[in-house]
Amino acid sequence: MTAMEPQQEELTYCALHPRRETALRCNRCERTMCHECAVHTPVGYRCRECVKEQDRQFFDARLTDELLIVLVCALVAAVGMVVLTFFRFLLFALLLAVILGPFAGECARRVTGRRRSQRAALAAGVGALLGTLVVGLLWQGLTLSALLFAALYASFASGRLRWGR
Ligand SMILES: [Zn+2]
Ligand SMILES: [Zn+2]
């Protein structure tokens, strides 16, 4: 017997990178993972598979929800653009964006039943762009205040639609 040799600790390796030694385990499925594979979440280190699975459960929106967000944000943006034609100065465009942006975001949240989408912010941006472009190009022209309104409005609307985990 070779009892003289010190007992070697069992080495574990990353499940995806068999050559990387690691002691880290996913706290959900227990698989071993190296630092590159681990994702730091509020509930500890998890593997990418488990994080993806969590996301699937967390982001429960359907495609129709995303289309609704585009629609709502486009409509409100269009209304804003029409209002802008009567008050063509920059400060008013700023003010209007600050009011209508969060308003559109909130409306979109409600009509989609507050379901969460990873692409909600993007959908809001697309809607803002659509509404602004349609009214801007067809009717009042894309003035500086219209562009400013569009940019601010989009960022406020999408801000409302970001979901923290
Ligand atoms: Zn896992
Ligand atoms: Zn790895």
C-alpha cells in the first residue's frame, strides 16, 4: 500500500472546459464551472444554462406584447409630433418628451399586462422612431425639435420598459 502518500484532494474541472480546474459549482444544478462560465446573480453563482432557464421563466411576454409596445409607443409619439407642430420651440419639445415618454412606457406596460420582455426597450425605441418618422415625413417635416423630441421620448419610454432581475 502507498499509505505514505498524502491523500490528494479530489480535483474538479469545469463541465464545459475539462482542462480548467475549479472548485466553483452552480448553486442550482451543482455542475462545476470555471470563472468564465459562472454568472454572478443576486442569489449566488450560477451556470449559464440555469441563468437562461431563469430568464425563460422571468421574461414571459409574447410576440404580440412586443408588437403592442411598438404600436402604443408609435401612437403616443405621433400625437406628440402633432402637438409639436403648434409649438415649434426646443424647450417645448424637451418638456413634451419628458411627459410623453414615461407615459407611453407606462401605457405599454399596462396593455401588455406587465408581462416582461427582454426586447421591450427595443420595441419602445422602434415605436418611437416609427411614430416620429411617419408624422415627420408625411406632414410637418423633421425639424430639429422633432428629432430632439424623438430621441428623448424614445429613451424615456424604453426606460420604463426595462426589467431588472
Ligand atoms: Zn446550473
Ligand atoms: Zn468553463
